[in-house]
Amino acid sequence: DQSQYFWQLLREFEVFEEGPVKESAEIVRIHQSQFNAYHSGTADSWNAYGWKPGDFVVHYAGCPWDEDPCWQKMELSAKVIEEQVG
């Protein structure tokens, strides 16, 4: 689970201490939606944040790569990302 992984990272970097939060050059705070944005079908169904160009990750929850419509969505996303990154 991503949340457990995140908490483990914070513990290892000793982010949680008494007093103010310790800042780290290796960890940057972002909104969760930028790290785990859903593809449009799931986002619409769940009334959740849908991936937009510039977001870090598109999560294809409930869309297996071996199903043709899902694979087509993944290929399209890959093309958009390749164009952005260059």
C-alpha cells in the first residue's frame, strides 16, 4: 500500500519528531492527487481526481493491461507523457 510505504519513508528520514516538522531536500510535499491520479474512467466512476498532463502518475485502477480498451488508454497516456518529457 502506498500509504504504508510513505509512512515508512517519513520514519526513516526522521521527519516526525517533537516540535516543528523537519524539512528535507530529498522529500518534497505534493498533493496526493499529483502522485496517484486515476485514469478518466475510474475518476469519473469514483468521483475522484483524474490524471492531467503534468501529473506524476496515472493509476489504472480496475483496468487490466491485458484488456484492449485499457491497453489503448495506457498507450495514449504514454504518448502524452513522452511528448511532455521530450
